[in-house]
Amino acid sequence: MAEAKLFELNNGTMKVNVSNYGCIITSLSVPDRDGKLADVVLGFDTLEPYLKGASPYFGCIVGRVANRIKEGKFTLNGVEYSLPINKPPNSLHGGHKGFDKVIWEVAEYKQGENPSITFKYHSHDGEEGFPGDVLITATYTLVSKTTMRLDMEAVPENKPTPISLAQHTYWNLAGHDSGNVLDHTIQIWARHITPVDQNTVPTGEIMSVEGTPFNFITENKIGSRIHDVGNGYDHNYVLNCGDEKLGLKHAAKLKDPASSRTLNLWTNAPGVQFYTANYLNGIVGKGGAVYGKQSGVCLETQGFPNAINQSNFPSIVVQPGEKYKHSMLFEFSAE
């Protein structure tokens, strides 16, 4: 069995550590307005806690299907499939051993001005209950001084299957060890969300954010209305009003006013899960930092949650020989 290792992508301005275990970003350092570097992702100093299952999906790629599948069941071409119920009563992020908990093959690793690493994984028919063999690749590239790109592709080999990958980094632009993110501002280019039931599964409705605490069409503090949404934000936003660049839609802009560090996120996925780390409860991370509730924010671009069971959501079924393509552009600046 291949060994879990760490690899560095470094272009002299930003530095990213990523593992072949779960394609996990364990650290990502970018400068603030004074050029001061800080590691802006939550995680652990070594791979051991990840391997031991101590991580609440810090920094990984999740799949075969990100987010929740209601009651772990779906029917495809008349066949009913049952998946592990790893977040009762639902199946979450690919099951007990999703793509975040396997060792990927390192297909290519390039240093230099635009360093990159490509990981490959072969997911077998029946793995975690999903149909068909699928070949997946994920490439992280530092495309400019302060921009990282992630390109994910998947090709089913012999059966139609649902595929929806997501990158699950917890961001704190003030630095991973700097407390909660309630003073960060966020803008999300979405006029609608997919509201959820009591088990965080979309009801099938597509709801306008107008006049609700979910409205981030204009920039606003994350903490400004978070107490009006129960435990915090954990909702899928329908990306439908951003401008485009390189064939990708503007999904979100996250900013830490104290350091001016800003993340502009672009994607070709139809949705983004805005999650404010509501379930973090004092995990001890890098350098002894304690990660409490809402000490990070996830912006997981994705197919809509439970889309396999909702005919009015964009389909996540990919046919054999077709190619699933999902790209994300993480553009950092200090505004």
C-alpha cells in the first residue's frame, strides 16, 4: 500500500502543503497587505490525526458524491442503491471511506514558477455502495503569485453513476489560529438557496434569498445575521448572478477586514455550500491552536445536495465515457 505523504507547492509568494491522502490541503500561506504570511486553513501539523479519523473533513476532496444523500438511498435506471448511513439518517460525503480517506496516486509533480501536483484515484464498482468503476484526477496548480487552481475530472468506465466532488477546506483569512470568522465579510453571487429539512437535506424547493438572513448578494459580515439561522450557515447556494472569467462563475468573495486578506472564488459548479463550521468543538490543530465553533468557513462548490433524488435539481449522473469536470480558482489578494 502506498504511503501517505506531504508535498509542497511554492512559488515564492504563496506556499501550499497537500497530501496524497484525500488530496488534503494541510496548510496554505498567503500574504496580508503588509506582505506578512499567515497559514489560512484549519488543519493538523502531521498526517497522523487525518489518518486516525480525527479530522472533520479538513482540507480534503470529498466524493464520490459530496454532501448529503437522503437516507443513503437512490434509484438509477430502475436499480435501487443503498449507501452507508455515516451521518444518520443520511449518507454524507461519500460514506464511511470516501475519497477523503484513501491514498491517491501521484501522477505528476512539477516544481518551478507554476508548481502543480496531479493525483489519480480509481474508484471501483460497489465502493461505498456506488455503481461502476470511475477514474478520478485532481490537479492543484499555483497559476500565479497568489492564485491556486483546482481541476477535478472523473470518467465512469462501465455504468452510469452519480458524481459530485467538492473541496472541503476550512478558511480563516486572519490565520488558522485567530478565533472565529464572524467578522469576515462575504459576498455570494446567488439569488437563491436550496432550503433544508431538519436533517439538513434540501426539500427540493429553490428559495429566493431576498429579505432573508441568507442574502449575501452584497457584501456583509458573516456574523451580522448568523443567529437568525439557528446553529449557523450550512446551506447550498444556487450560483446564478456572478460574472465569468476563464469559463468560471464568480461564486464568492471572502475577506478578513483586519489583515485585508481576500479570497475570490470562481467555479463551474452549479452550487456552493456555505458552511460556518458550526460543529467544530475545540479540536486541537496546528501549533496547539484550538478550533472552536465557527473558527473557519467552508465554500464547497458542488452539485446540489441530494440531487440524485431531486428531479428538479441539475443532474449529477455521468454516463460511461462522458467526463465530469469541476474547476475552482482561488484568487487571493490583500485589498
